[in-house]
Amino acid sequence: MSARRPSSSPVQPTRRALLAGSASLLASVDAAAQAPRRVAAPRAPNIVFMMVDNFGYGDLGCYGGGELRGAPTPRIDALAAEGVRLTNFNAEPECTPSRSALLTGRMPIRSGTSIVESRGLKDGIAPWEYTLAELLSDAGYATACYGKWHLGSADERAPTRQGFDEWFGIPRSSGEVNWPIQPGFDPKEYTPQSMMEGRRGEPSRPLGVYDRAARALMDRQITERAEAYIRRQAKGERPFFLYVPFTLPHEPPLTHPDFVKPGRSNYQNALVEIDHNAGRLIDAVEKAGIRDNTIVVFCSENGPQSFQGIGVDFGGRADSGPFRGEFPSGWEGAIRTPCVIRWPGRTTPGRVSNGMVSIQDFYRTFAGVAGAAARVPTDRAVDSIDQGDFLFGGKATSNREHLMVFHNNRLLAVKWKNFKMHFAVREPPRGAVVASGQVATTSYLEELPSPWVFDLENDPKELWNIYTTNIWVRRPVARIQREYEESVMRFPNVPTGGEGPARAGAAS
């Protein structure tokens, strides 16, 4: 018979045994009272990160658009009122660079991703990079990506190979759906991209061709999957990182039929759907009972594309607000975008800050709030700056005072405090206006014989070059350039399409 099996006729305890047992119990209670109390560590915050595609600074109501543009954005405006609204948030000039900066914490030129690769070569970030999703996953987070990836078409560079447990979306740009309807299109030169889904450790699988019909339904599907993920993960024991890169309003701005309204342009329809979808995810967080421990972010990955949909679909344009230019350039209209952040109890409701923040900064900031700052790699240059005390800790000023703007491996500009120095400018072609009056879809890059300097606080549209009276600004900017060049000597950049740093080849 097993010694653990209870006897069928229990033995009654003696008085001595009871007294001894009582003394033992009292001693145990006293020891427990004197021992330090163990308090469960607070669960790291969930992160819901929403990002839209080619969205102007002046499109949201809380940034001067909304009702003014015939497309109210009440849900995102309310999110801003409950958290912090940044007026000097800086993305990168184009889609792939911004997504790379967010997920690596590194300037895209370091990762070989300073331009959207459109020549059919290997695109996206190398497996060598240590993404934010990998860092948070290693820190115990569940991770998911639903939306536009644009960081690698090949399966070995899919989200589920870069730290995400699961994903659904498109590997590249929505603009491709317009290619097959162009005169002279040759289908032998291009295989349309598919909608994809995948899980970690498995190859991603195609779900059907991403064409114009699918394009109109894409953001609805993204939203529904993200909602389901929030509901599911809220019941689990692990915090989660949900990355939701919506496809709207990138051209063609085709929306779900529910948002097609007579009298509104396609772009207005897109703004209304964006606000609605963001509201559904905000509601999902509320209904799941995780509002107080969830960071919600809404931002754009670059400024507007005013030429989108020429000859097809358009009837309206994105708005860069008080700033000059559009993507892909170094002008403020290309890189300064909306960004609102809410973490109840940690962000001050209604706060507005003009402190400089880069999309790169989420890498160290999220590592910090997740208790995983020690996981940020030291074997490479990481440009991200931890903004946790500025965004969530009551610090009045940003921890960043400069940033560099690269595109296609060229240094376009350097921002330092309220000054900005341009070395090359990208503009629409001189005199190139199509019959409809819309600007043509190509641009030229002009190398400047001497830098242009603008005071962004006094001249947000960058119209008055003050270089000759402020040549002294060249000194801090030159110091920033030297520091970058010295860092490249120590940590070589990854070439476009490369597997790792140029010095290490396929380093791991």
C-alpha cells in the first residue's frame, strides 16, 4: 500500500499532539510575519501600435484637419485628448525606411533600407537585425503583425521570421494593384503579390491575389483580426505587442463599401474608415478590460503623397498641414507626421508637446517599459533614444535634440534643436503638371552647392534660407555627421539586400 494513501479509519489525535501542533502553527505564523512579503511583479504593459500609410500631418482633426477636410476623426481625436499629442514626431521619408527604423531602432541607412527597393532585388531587413518584436518576444511577450509589412518579400524575411508569432497582410505596397490596369502592362514582367498569413516556425501561405477588389476590403480584415487578437490575448498571462500597419490611405485609396458615400472623395472616405478602424481597436482594448495596462499608439510612417491616383480613383489629396513638401523628401511635410500615445495613469491627458521624437525611439522606449532594456544589442549601432521618462514619467523635455534624414543612401538633412540644415532637396519636376492640374508622379533630387538652413519654429514651411547669417549652425551639424561616420567605422552598415554588415558578410 502506498504511504501517501490515507487510512480508511483515521486515528484521533492526542492532547499532546494537538498542543504540539498548535505551537508549531504559531511558530510558522510568526516566522511568516517577520519574513519579507513577496509582491508579484506588475505585468509589463501591452502595446497596440497602429500606423497608417502616407498620411499627412493635417489630416486628423486634432492636428487641424478632420471636419475641416469634410472627414471628421472623432475617435483618434478622443485618443489624443486622453493621452499625449506630439507635434514634432519624425518618421522617415518613405515606407520601408520608417518601418525599418521602428522595428530596429536604427537609422535605415544602417540596415540597407533607406529606400523602397523596386528593381526586383532582395528587399527588406536582413535576418541579422534584432527587431523590436524579437526583443519583446524574448522578454516574454506574445507578438502579432496584421497589415502592410514592406520589410521583405521573401519568406525568410517575413514577419514570422523576424520575431512575430503570427501575421496577416501584404508583403509590399498597395500601389501595385494599379499596375495591371495601366496601358502596355506586361504580365510576364510582374507577378501580383498575394495576401499572406503565417505563424512562427512555418512558411507563410498565400490567401489570394491582392488586386483592386481585395485592396478595398483589406483594412476591414486587418481590423477584425486585430480585434480578435486583443480579445484572445487579454485572457492570457503574457503581455502582448500588436503591430497594426494599416494599408490606408496609400494610393489607390479604395475603402470598404460601408465607407463609400456620395459627395465624398475617395480620400475623405479613407480618412473616415481609418478613424473608424482605429476606434474599433480602442474599443476592443476597453471591452477586454485591459485599458489601464495597455499603451495605444497611432501614427503615420511618412507624410502625404499628393499625386496619388492620378487619372484613377482620386478626387482629393492628403494634407501636410503647416509644413512644406511630401514624401519621399527631407522636407518637414514628408517626415513630420501625427503621433498620439495613451497609457492611462502614465500619460497626461490632453498634453501637447513639441519635443523632438523619432520613430526610432520606440525601440528603446518599449524595451524600457517592458523591463528589457538590457536586451538592446551592443554589437551594432542603435540610434533609438529611450523616451520613457518624457512620454510616461513626467519629464518636460524630450531626450532627443537631433536627427539625420537619409534617403537612398544620401544625407538629405540634419535637424538640430529648432534648426534644420539641408544638403540636398527633392522636389516635383519643374513645370511638370499634367492636364488635370495635378503634379506629376516623379521628382528630382538637387544637390545643394551650399547648405540651406531653416529655423523651424519661425519658419515651419522652410521658405527662408538663413544660412549666411547662421553659418555657426554648421558646427553642431558637422559634429553630428562626424559621430555618425565614426560609428560606421566601428559598426559597418548593412548593404541593401545584404545578410549582415558589410564587414561581416552573413554575420549572425
